[in-house]
Amino acid sequence: MTFSLMVLGSSAAVPTSNRNLSAHLLNADGRFFLIDCGEGTQFQIHKYHVSWQRIHHVFISHLHGDHYFGLIGLLNTMHLLGRKKELHLYAPLLLREMLELQFLASQTTLSYSLVFHPLNMLAYDTLLDEGHISVYSFPLKHSIPTCGFLFREKKTPRKVPFPRSYAYCSDTAMSMQIVPWIKKVGLLYHETTFMQNMEKAAEEKFHSTSIQAATIAQKAQVKKMIIGHFSARYEDLSPMLDEARSVFQETFLAEEGIFIEI
């Protein structure tokens, strides 16, 4: 069974010339799970030759624009290309009303069924439990209600000695509360908007520094961590990576186009 991740966007708040906005794509045995959908995500999907028809589930962590402004365009493109398979959307409840208004304004009736699942923004919750995978959400510490997501393999392939797992922690201040929920995951994504010398700015904006993200990874005993959601102020990310590795050695950059087998 394939269990792999592709990073489609790594920038915070605004895109840069070489970084797109937040979006990850998890491939679980040929079924694709899109996690966040910042502006430009569909261009990245096209660039990396991902089939639209294989995306069955979309997860939106919160309603800051850099995490979902690409969604309406993606949904409309699927419609224009004649999609028939239903699509499941897991997101804050208010997003349903926002999408309905946009479709109403454009007089669009989708060619497929869009099944909306409102997130529980306050507690750990089971979102999906089927086939080879289970998906959970859990609250993060941000300026607006925000969820992280945990994807866990249910059955272990013969060649893999343990169930594989991936945890996605989007915009969040450092929070030890999440440690039990992401304990010993195979791959952790944790936002790292700032370096440690901007700890005060991170605290004010409910974001994390490289040292803080690495501390969470260390406390949770994860196998590997990737960091992203980089502030546009950083052109060279190597100092941020070095800083994180000073606490948690198995840290890597979540740069556009990287492909990770979990």
C-alpha cells in the first residue's frame, strides 16, 4: 500500500516567486487526500500531474485565506471537467455557507455531489474510518478556530513493520496539548513561520518558531518532521532548518514538489 506525501505549498500569508500557499497531498493506496487549498493549488496539482478524479477528500484546517482561497476554483474546475464522483469536504461550518453563496452568485450547479462535513473545532474527533485509513481532527492554538489532522494506516503491509501515520499541524502557536494526539507519528508537519529570534512576534500572531516546532516533535517522539508555512521575509531557509535541527535532528523543509514515502 502506498502511503506518501507531496507538498504543494509552503508559504505563509502571501505567495512568493518560489513558494505557493498551504496545500499538501497525501496518497493512501491510490486515494488522494488534499489538506488545505491555498490560492494556486490547482496550478500545483496540474504541474505535478495529479489526477483530479483521484482526489476524494479535502480537509480545510481553518478560514484564513491562505489555507482555502484556492478551493472555490478547484471545485469549479472539477465541475467544468465533468466530475461525477462525489467529493467529501471537511471544514469549519461557516465555509458551507460561503461556498453556497458563491455557487448561487455564479448560478452554478455542480456536476457532482459535494458532501460537507463540519469540523469539531474544540475536541479530538474521528472524521473518517474506512478501508485502510482512519482520519482524525484535533484543535490547534491559533487566532481563529483551527484544526490539525491525523491520518493513520489501519492495516500494515507485509513489508512495513508498523502502521504508517501523518500529522498535519497548520497555523498554531506552540501547544503541548497536541503532543498526546501526535505521539510517535511517522511524519509530522508543523508550521514554522518564524525563527526563534522572532518568538515575540510568533506569540502575538499565534504562530510557531523553528525551536518551538522542533520541541513539539521531540516531546511527541515522532520519527521525522517537516516544517513549512514560512514567512516571506526568509529567502534562505537553511538557517531556520539548522535551528530546528539543533533540537530535533530529523527535521526537513516542506518545500514545493518534495515527495516523501512515509
